[in-house]
Amino acid sequence: YNQTLKIEFPYEIQGRVLKKERHSRSFYPILPAIIEIPGKEISSAPFVEEFLIDTGASISILHQRNSKLFDGVKPFDFTTIVFGNSSVDLEVYNVDLKIKGYTYRITAALAKKLQIKYSLLGYFKGIETFDIFVMNNKKKKYQLINRI
């Protein structure tokens, strides 16, 4: 590898993301990215979507506020997602995330009724798109690293 690309962001303080107590100050890795539809001139720009990095999620999930981006775009697959005691069938798309000027292709399901304000960056063709994901809890920062 000749180069290493490091993208670093600080954690953000989030209140009640996961139903924490009202006065707790929880820190979460949030990834800001512009969503683009591959092969189309469709983008969330200038709006940036915030992705909660969820190492336990098997697939990334786009918040339903992004559904207009997918008008006329056919999903390439469907998946069943289990949230708590219920399950829902969701459409699956390939999307590009533009992060600090770099573009990364991920696979994501489009939510119909996500109860938190964030999209989720899950493992399959999401977090695994990067060679290394490092969380430094003492410094409250994380890094996404690709060797290119």
C-alpha cells in the first residue's frame, strides 16, 4: 500500500438516542455524509445525512426522510429487518456516500419508520467498506481507514 486514507471525526454527544436517562451524556460515533444515487444525478446535497455507526447492525439503514431520493429508482433486493419485537420488509439499494470529498459505495435498506433521527451505518457493505474502523473512547474520536 502506497497511501493510507484516514477520515477522523469526533464523537457527538447524543441525548436519548437509545432511551438513556434524561441527564446522561452519551457519546456516539456519527458519520456525516452526502447520499448519492449511483448512475443518476440524484443527491442529498447540500444536506448531509448523519449515520450512527452501528457495529451490531448487519446492514445499513437509511432514514425515511431520504425516501424522495429514491422516487423512480428500483431496489435491487428486499430484506426483512427485525426491530425489537416486530419485523418489517424494506427495499435495498446501492448508494454512494460522499465523505470529505471521497466516495464510498454501500448497500442500504430504506426505512419506513425509523424511530431515531439518524440513519445507521451497519456492517455488510457499510463498515466493511473500510479496511480499519478504530474507536478511541478516551479521546472520543473515531477513524475510518483505507489503504490505497
